[in-house]
Amino acid sequence: MNILQIEDLCVSIGDREVLKGIDLFIPRGEVHTLFGPNGSGKTTLLSAIMGFEGYRVTRGKIIFNGVDITELPTYERARLGLGISFQKPPAINGVKLKQLAQICAKEDGKRLEEFAEMLNLKEHLEREVNVGFSGGEVKRSELLQLLLQRPELVLLDEPESGVDLENIAIIGEAINILLGKKVASTEEKSIKRIKEERKKAALLITHTGHILDYVDADRGHVLLNGKIVCSGNPREILSTIKDHGYEECYRCFKDEFKGG
Amino acid sequence: MGNEIERIVKEIKDEAPPRSEEEIKRLSEEERNLLLKTGIDILGKNRCGLFFQHDHSVIKCESMVDGVEVMDIEEARKRYGLEEYWWKLIPPDKDIWTKRAAEHQEHGYFIRSFEGAKVTYPVQSCLYLSMDRLAQDVHNIVIAEEGSELHIITGCAAGPHVRSGLHVGISEFYVKKGAKLRFTMIHNWAEEMAVRPRTVVVVEEGGSFESNYICLLPARDLQMYPTAILSGKDAVATFNTVLLAKEGSYMDTGSRVVLKKEGCRAEIISRAVSVGGTIIARGHLVGEAPGVKAHLECKGLLLSPKGVIHAIPELEGRTSDLDMSHEAAVGKIAKEEIEYLMARGLTEQEATSLIVKGFLSIDIEGLPDELKREIDGLISTVEKEGL
Ligand SMILES: Nc1ncnc2c1ncn2[C@@H]1O[C@H](COP(=O)(O)OP(=O)(O)OP(=O)(O)O)[C@@H](O)[C@H]1O
Ligand SMILES: [Mg+2]
């Protein structure tokens, strides 16, 4: 069964149509990557899935775990099991990272310290959320919150951009724990829980593909001008983009369009 | 004088029946809770002194440690004269309110920490107004003698049956060489009250004064502009102000620091939230000596289209080689911040509440936990009503 099913989704920001009929299916347990040049609509797609204001769905629907969430407010989507790591999260003055982490954790607070340690964020817990955080710290703080929130489908918007090589490994590990592909060192889990967690899925945006050295992706998609123009093996797509640029995706798309 | 305040003053009574110490025991639970919200824990133990003025009577006055004395100001004047402190920082004819206090004054507190005394727990002082339409005019003197450390929590509150009234408070504080005074004041007034504190503090060489002012409940008309004069080298002043104005409240508050000698430093920080009321957030730094350093920060958050926040930061340099700066910002909560928190599962309401709490949470050292919790709770409820 698909954890996420997006059908013919059109999204406008203001008067401008940014997404022009997206179809995307993510089965349970799979990691999908989303490639595409700057401004192609990747963040817009994640924002529409989360239901942020200003991203107006003009056509189509978003189905999460069999539930049509197209009209639901953001927090209800979060409570149903959607989570997101922001490309550029805002700073929240006066609210400590620890407070926000506790909110994400709900009853699961004991994992907080452990995950903070793993992500090298222990000292940041007492700092205000994203206030003066470096680029890499922001990304790690996003993952800390998600690890505690335990979403079933996680949307990762460039989790490794601006992160140094050593920290990419840490972020990769965090994503694998998040997806139940790796068990945190001290964690004891029932087999039932392990099985449940294996059903977790991700939609991951990456430009460089560096994170794919740590996280196994099942399928990749290319977004161009608000349309998914290609889907397939993520490593193949990445190497095509690396060797020939997005130009090749345009060409390929046109050919297919003519042929089909 | 505005129409509102004229009306309030017209209806005001200047006489109150005498109260006795017995009243403390007779305070209802509602009243005790009310005082708790101003930091006054009548039954608690974590203090080193208590002053309690009920309407026009001082009903309790005690010091639990050797380093501090707490007295009714009348008593202190009889015993010490206090000529060199009485009306020395504030001229009685400064405005109609100081004039009023000079004529009508009924008590007030005298608190002094002795030379070198370091007091761990705060002195709690409470100015309680239990009668509707009563005027309370007090005159307070605080002296932190050389090298001493003193923390005072003053809670000013109107009782559950008070709607209207007038409070005028003259406060003259003296922070001597190397002394430290921390003064935390919580105002919990009633909807129709007019409030006119008049405060001037002088800080000598190496001394430090820290003021924390919190006003989260409505007051019809509040106007104050406490001033710290840093008269000695390396003196320091900090003002933290937290204000929340409901519809119908008018708060015109500011803090001023005059830096007169080299090495003086000052910081003024204010956070104002309006859920429909008007807040004028002022700040004024006057640099008179080279090498002083001072910063002023006024931030306002508007949660209702009816609200008004007017930030007026002023920097006045009277010599070259100054380092004075300011930062002012007024606006509503950024949509991105709310959505960020909603993406973690908070409702719009919960997200807003957390952001407002964060906005108002300037670290106030030494604030009792009880009071912190009260403030948090208060912000949540007020803010719910306001939206
Ligand atoms: N709030 C907004 N107001 C106006 N235009 C917007 C807004 N948000 C996005 N856009 C526009 O929509 C288009 C898609 O933006 P989006 O952020 O989804 O791109 P992206 O694929 O994530 O790009 P990048 O790789 O640079 O992150 C861009 O042209 C962008 O300028
Ligand atoms: Mg983007």
C-alpha cells in the first residue's frame, strides 16, 4: 500500500502556478529522492504536502495512508504521521531547542539526551531555536526534532546542504534511525516495533546526492518546471544529471513525450 | 491630563479605614493567590524580610536577617531623619502626581542593606489595594550601603473587588559604592486603575542596579519613566520590562539611564505584547562621559489589529567616544514561525502561545519559580482571550 499518493496536483503561489499536475506514489518502507534545478518547485511540493499557507491547491489531491489530507490543517497532518525537515527553518526567539524537542517527543522524552548527544547538539539544547545556529547545526537540529517526533513519512528538504563531510555521516545515520533501518545504539525495541518502523518512508530532496552515500534510496524523480519528467533508479538519474545536466532531462522528456 | 484619568481621579477617595496585622490571617485564598502572582508569598519562607501595606495601613514589617532592615517609612524618618534621602532625587513639584504624593502620602517602605551585607533571599514588599476607588500614595526609600547586595520583590496588586483606583508611588533608591540592588516589580492592577510610579535611582562607583518590571494584567492608565543616574565610575544599570496590554489598557512606560562617568554601562530591554491595548515603549540613554557603553532594545508584538505599540527609543550623546546603540522592532508573529511549530504537531493556538511566551521570556534572574509559572499561565490565558 502507498503511504503517499499524490494525484494530478496543481499548486499556485499567489497567481502563479508552480506545480502543474504532479503524480507521485510512495509505497510504505521506500525512500524516494526528488531532483530538480533551483526554482523547479521541490520545496513547494513538500510545503503543499504539509499544507502550509500560501500554497494553494487548485487541482488534484494528496492522500496519506488512505486519508485525503488535501484540506487538513498542518498540525493534523503532523499528528497523522507526517514530518518535515525544513530547507530554511525560521528562528524562534526565546524558545529553547530543548523545549521544542520536548514538544516533539511528547511522552518519549528520555531519548532526547541520547539523540542530542549523537547529533552533537547537547549544548544547543539550552539555546534558542535556530538563533545563531550555523548551517550544519540547523540541519542537525531539524533531525533531532524529527527523531523525537517519529513521523511515518518524512519529508527531507536538502538535509545535507551546507553540512561538512563528517556531519553528513551523522545526518545519514540519523535518517536511517528515523526510518527504522538502523537501531539506535542503546535502544531496545520489540520485534513488532521494528517491523512497524520498517514501513516508514521518506521523500528526500538533494542536489549533490551526497546523502545517498549513507541512505539507500529506492526510486528517484526529476522535477522540472513544476512537472515530474522522469522517474527511475535514483543513482542512474543522479549520474545522468551529473554528466549531462538537467538539459538532458528536458531532452529525454521531450523525446518520450513525442514517442508516447 | 487625559479625560479618562481625570474621571478616575474625580471619583477617588483619600481615606481608608485602619487595618491591623490580623488582616493578613484573614486574607482569602483568592487574595493570597492574587498576591502570589505578584511574587508575594505571605505564607512562604524564602525571603529575608517582608513589608505589607494594606490600603493606608502598614500591617506587617519585619526583617529575618541581620544584614537588612525593613521599616515603615514614617518610622524610619522618625528614627533616622533621612533628610539627605527624602525628596532628594525627585523634586516634590515635578508634576501633579509628585505634588499629590507630597500632600497625601500614606506610608511606604524603607529598606536598607547594611555595609557589606549579602542577602540571599529577596525582601518581599507588597502594596495592596483592597478598596474600590481608593487612592494610595506611597513614598519608598531603598538604600544598598557600600558593598552590600540586596534583592527586593515588590508586588503591587488590587484586590478582587477593586475596579477603579489610583496608585502613586514615589521611590528614591540609593545604590552606594560597589553595592548591588536588584529590584523586581510586578504590577497586577485592576481594569479601571490609574497608576503613576515615580522612580529615580542613583548608582555610585562600581555599583549596579537591575530593574525587572512585569505588568501583564490590565490597567486603564499607567505612566512611568523610571530613571537611573550612574554617578560613579563603572556603575551599571539594567532595565528589563515585560508588558502585556489588553483592550482598554493604556501603558506608557519607559526606562532612562544617565551615564555620567567613564566605564559606566547600561542596558534597557523591553518586550511589549498588545492584545488590543495601547503600549508606548520608551527608552532613553544619555551618555555624558567618554567610553561609556549602552544598548537599548524595544521589541513589540501585536496580536490584535486593535492594538497599538509605539516604540520610542532615544539615544542622547553629550560627548564623543560613546558606544550607544538601539534596536527596535514592532510587528506581528511571522506566519513561518507558526507553521514551523504546527509541522511539529502544535495547533495554531499552541504555536502562537509558545512564540508569545518565548518573546516575553527575557531571563530575569532570581525570579521565584512560583512566579515564573504564574507568568507563563497568565500569558496563556490572556493570549487565548485576546485572539
Ligand atoms: N512565497 C513565495 N512567493 C513567491 N514565489 C515563490 C514563493 N515560494 C516559492 N516561490 C517560487 O516558486 C518557484 C519554486 O520554488 P521552490 O522553493 O519550490 O523551488 P525549489 O525547487 O525548492 O528550489 P531550490 O532548489 O532553490 O530550493 C520559484 O520560482 C520560487 O521563486
Ligand atoms: Mg527548495
